[in-house]
Amino acid sequence: MEIKVVRKVLDVNAKMAEQNRKLFAEKKVFVLNVMSSPGSGKTTTLQKSLTRLMPDLKCAVIVGDICTTNDADRLAVSGAPVVQINTDEFGGDCHLAAHVIEKAALDLDLDNIDLLIVENVGNLVCPAEFDIGEDARTVVLSVTEGEDKPVKYPLMFRECDSAILNKIDLLPYLDFDMDLVRKYIREVHPGMPIFEISAKTGEGFDPWLDWLKSLVLKKIR
Amino acid sequence: MEIKVVRKVLDVNAKMAEQNRKLFAEKKVFVLNVMSSPGSGKTTTLQKSLTRLMPDLKCAVIVGDICTTNDADRLAVSGAPVVQINTDEFGGDCHLAAHVIEKAALDLDLDNIDLLIVENVGNLVCPAEFDIGEDARTVVLSVTEGEDKPVKYPLMFRECDSAILNKIDLLPYLDFDMDLVRKYIREVHPGMPIFEISAKTGEGFDPWLDWLKSLVLKKIR
């Protein structure tokens, strides 16, 4: 019974996501959905990424949070247009759904955007279930969270096209085994590109941004 | 429409939670629901807590994960009976619901338990919405997650009876403002007890365990 209801919600979402996908194709906007646990460093990662992408690509951001505009305020500093969604207006939703993205996109000049980054609600479970019409998905995992998250939250790592391991500047102070987390990621998603970065120091951003840029250019050219 | 469906699920859950609460009252079992983001250190905190509580209190644990029995294996070392719930058997649920606790409790000898600790699925959003029939709730926040989590995820901090700030051994390597997180916690939940610990080093456990023990003894005596 409960499962049927969930299925219906997901079916409706899939239809809306297809509509979004058509619109973004028509407008030649590449959409990246960025997901993670709370506090993995998504916003700092995106802040630094925007600064480096903006000379070459016209970027915009949709930020999802249950409450506050903290992240939108931080991202707006980059100069990119930012739309904040607070899901507490829809009962505190734990994820961004396709219809929410559709509405947020109305506030953006899509003819003037190459790359639209969606920073999802901090949650390693539910957002993975909701197609929003994106072109690619990236999961950010902080090395402070432990190596076993890919096997404990396999849907997220299976559904994403790349993984960012963030906060590597803290590695000297943690018992974190980089080989083990890579092994776990590859167990649930063989061949997935993995990028090791420190959003704080800026270390390791080149391979990650190269990966993203090549995908964006393929679509918008 | 969607909201109505969710309401129905929560109404059913509230009824089941009341049944659990009656059973736990009858059996004089104190139930603590422990919630947090993925990777906040719930399991290590509970491992250390069990070791220190076990001489005085008969403890048991119900562990919720989407996949794997990693946490149950770690907690079983304490000697406490542990029941693992893998929510991927129910479609990958992002939280523990009351009916799941009811079933898990069947595997425990409640006549021989003073304190039943429920380690919820790693998720700072959804578990806060589901009453499981517990006596108290504790949220664990790792200081690596940033100070603003209480205001970004206010329901969790409002619904919990105490907050643990974990991984304080990493403070020298982070830009984390302890006064600011305390201010944010008190904004959403005035007067909430806050415990600062390092589950890794064992620092700071005394006030947390004293708080928990006094609540348990009040119920079971």
C-alpha cells in the first residue's frame, strides 16, 4: 500500500523530469545535480568551482535547503544568479523534486546559461530517488564521514556519475583509508570517476573541473 | 494531495508508536532514539557508551541501516544484544518507523533490558518525523559538519532532548565556532542539553552518560 503511493509520486516526478530535460535541451543548458550528506562541503566546493568556471561558462545555481538562505548567500558572491528553494514551504521536503526545479528555473534566464548547478538538500538517501531532469549527478563525500558510506548508501553512489572526496586536508588527523573508500565506491559503481579535493585549500580541483567542463561543452556546442 | 498521503502514513505511525510506548512502559524499558547525518560518529559514540553503561544497566540495541551490518557488528562487540534492520528490505526507507521497531523488538528479551538504544538511519531530515515510541531522542552532530546545521535542519534539533557535538578532537584543524553552534542550537531549542565529546578519544563522556543514566533510572525504578 505504502509502496504503491510512493511509486505514484515517483511516476509523476519522472514525467515532470522529462519535461525539464526537454526544456534544458532546447535551451542548451547543462544541468548538474550535486548531492551529499549535510556538512560534506558542497557549498564551499561549488563556490570555488564557480569562481574557476565563470570566465569560460555562464553559470547559475539552484540551491535547496529546508530552511535558511545561508548557502545561496555564499554562492551569490561568485556573481552567478542563484535561486534559493526552502522546502519548508512544502512541508520540509528532504529532497528536490522535478516540479520544484521547474518552478525555480522560471526565475532564471535560461538563454543566458550554459551550466545550471543544483545543490540538493543535504541528505544521502532520498534525493537519489528523484530525477530532476539533470544531465549528470555528482555525490560529495567528506572523508570525515568514514569509508563505508558507499556500501551503506549504495543507491546514491550508483545513481551518480562522479564522486568527490572532500576535506582531504584533514586526512593526517583521521583514520581514513583512501584505498578502502575507492574499493567500496567501485563495488557499487564500477568505473565511476573519483576526485579527491580540499574545498578549503583548493587542492585537487583541476581533474574535477576538467571532467565537468568537457561534459558541459559536449552538450552546449 | 501528496501532503494528505504523508499525513496518513504519519497518523498510522503515531498509533503504532503509542503501542510500542505502552509495551516499553509495561516492560520498564527506556528507549533512546539516536539520530544524525551519515558519518557523524553515532556508532563509535554508542560503542563507547555501552561499554561504560553495561556494568550498571542491561542494554540492547536496534540498528537501522539501508544496507550492510557493519554497525551491528561493531556494536555487538560490547556484549549487548543487537538487532540489525536493513531498510532496503522495505524499499530503502530513509528512517525507522514504529512498525519496524515493533518487529525488531520481538527479537529481544524485553524483560531483561533496562535501556534499548535505537541507532536510526543516517539522515538529519526524515527520522525526526517518525515517533517510534521512544522515551528520549538525541541528535549527534559532528563538528566537521559546520555550525549552521541546527538552523538548516531545525525539526531534528527541536524534536531531540539532547545534542551531542562529536569529534571535538578535530577542532584544532577546523574553522568551527563552538559558541556559534551553541547559539544556533539554543535558537531552535532553548535550554537543550549539549554535550561535547570525542568518541575517538573518549573525552567528555561523563556528563552525557550521567544525563542518560538519570533518565533511565527514573523510568525503570
